[in-house]
Amino acid sequence: MVTVRYFAAAAEAAGRDQEQLPVEGTLGALRQELLRRYGDPMARVLRSGSFLVDGRVSRDESHPLGESVDILPPFAGG
């Protein structure tokens, strides 16, 4: 099990701020599960967003999952 926290557009795509998912293995496995569950809205977020795995940024699909993953949409700077 991994705790997944969603922020901004990711939370809108998932319809929630947080959940626990029965995914093990890699970030790629989690990505596939998120796409399966939430479809195109989540795909748009994941195309340019970031993952924080136990507090460390990663976009590497082979990165091992930890206890928690934050899904962050792209942020506008200013």
C-alpha cells in the first residue's frame, strides 16, 4: 500500500486529496494505476507534473515506491 496525496489539478482529477492504493513496485506501476482509475484528466496532470516519493522529486518510472507519493501538477511561476 502507498499513500498518494494529490494537489491542485491532481486533486481535481482524482476527486480527492488523498487515498491509499494497493500498488507496489515502481513509480511506473503507480502511474499506470492512476491512469486506469482517473483517465484523461489525470493523464494531463502526469504529462507535465512531478512526483514526490517520500519527499524526493522523481519522474523516473523505475523509481521504487516508498510509503507516500505526492502528485504535483506543474506550477506557474511569477
